[in-house]
Amino acid sequence: MHVHILTDKAYETDAVDAIAEIHNAQLKLSFACYTNPDERLDALSKIEPSDSGLILYNITDWYSAGLRQLNILSGNGVPIIEVHPKNIFCESGSPLPKLNGNKVGLICGFQSRGLLTAIARLNNTKLSTTSVKTKRKVRIINGPNLNLVGQREPEIYGFDTLEDVEKSCVNIARSTDQSLEFFQSNYEGQILDWIQDSIGKIDAIILNAGALTHTSIAIHDALKAFPGKTIELHISNPHQREVFRHQSFVSLAADAVITGLGVKGYELALLSQI
Ligand code: CA2
């Protein structure tokens, strides 16, 4: 499994080096930065048809000789993915012209994280035993009465139902390469089981414990045992409400807290990198 990453921007090397370090344990990554077009051609000519793929990172100026080389590689069955940190379609840039062979695709707009997605894609294409190791695994856990959101008290919780929230979170998880499970229960024991079951399996829990936030030392203790990241989330801002909502046992065990942003808070928690 040998993936080549090619760029022509010297300032990108740090990001790519860090990514190469993470991935070299699982696959061989060769990273090269060529600002000189002739050197780039030379590098392309050294890629073997048996190699697993080529990632072109943030390269904007292509010229006919380069395209010819890429066409040969692509025709030889080497998958090629073009990655741009920015959304080139918003910046009046344009993608590489279509190649003859099996160009895999284009990823843009995810900053340097697009590289991870491209590597995971190539990894998957050729190595069925190494599934997508780069995916952050997230659980969103909702506590009591959150199944009523959108149906009652819209002045506090808005009009979106929990089902609507789940749908938008699933879309965000998909586009940010995270795997997501979305739960709701009215039972404290069930929430404890989901937290305990996350240990060793899940990278981050986004928890809206509902009213249990203000009462449950058991949830606090379970979160303390969870080694991943915990984001406490509330649709409303409990600090602006009754005094009994000002105390949170979850906050003491959480890495971050989002409150009062409505159901958008779920999406923001999912987009945050902690
Ligand atoms: O603001 C939040 O997200 C809360 O966690 C929601 C809880 C509340 O007990 C917390 O203090 C703050 C309540 C869950 C939703 O309960 C509803 C009750 C009736 C109608 C609609 C929702």
C-alpha cells in the first residue's frame, strides 16, 4: 500500500508531514513538494502502476506535459485524487481536466483534513482489512424529555424536532468524515450504559442530559470514567432559567459546554474538533 502525495506549495509541508506521520504506521506515504515543474514531471514518472494512489494537494497550475503524465498513470490504473484545502468552486478556481483513466475524484474545502479523507478513500479502495481509521467516532446522547422538543414549548426549544436535529447531524457527520450514533432515552440507567459502552470505542460524546444534568451524580461519575472528549450541550441557556437549573453535574466532567444556541448547538458541537 503506497500512496504518493504531491504538492507545489512549500508552506504546506508541515500539515502533510503531520498527516504522513499518523498514517505511515498503516501505509507507506511518500510526500514530495516540487515547486519546479520539471522536478514534478520527474516525480510523476517514478510512480509505479502497482502503487495504490496519487494525491495532488493544492496544485493549481497544470501544463500539458504534466497532464500527459497524469493521463498515463491514470490509464495504468493508479487512482488519482485532487485535494484542495479551500473550496475552489467558490474561489473561481477550476479542477483538473478530466483524465482518460480512472481518476477517483476531487475533495475541496476541508482545509488540510481533506488529505485525511483522500488517504482513507485510497486505503479503502485497495486494503479491505484497513477500514477508515481516521474517522472520529461520535455519540450524541439525549436525556429525558428531549423527544418532546419541537412539539411543546417552542418558545424555549424552537420548532425543530429531535428527528430534524438527528438528520442534520447525520449530514454533517457524513461531510466531515465522522461516524455518528444518535440516541435519546428517558431512563438514567440507559444513558449510563451508553456512556460506559463508549469507553474504548468512541472518541467524543456530545451529551444533552436534559434535567438529569442538574441531579445526576451517576452521570457525572460515568463521564469521569470516559477517556474521550465530552461536550455538554443545552438547547436553552439553563443559567438564564430557574435557579435549580444553574447547577450542572455534567459540566464538572465535560471538556466543553455549549448552551443557549438552540438546536444549532448540536451541529456546532459536531463541527468542533475537541
Ligand atoms: O436546554 C436544554 O437543552 C435542557 O437540557 C433541556 C431540558 C431541561 O431540563 C434542561 O434544564 C435544559 C429539558 C428537555 C426538554 O424538555 C421539554 C419539555 C417539554 C416540552 C419540550 C421539551
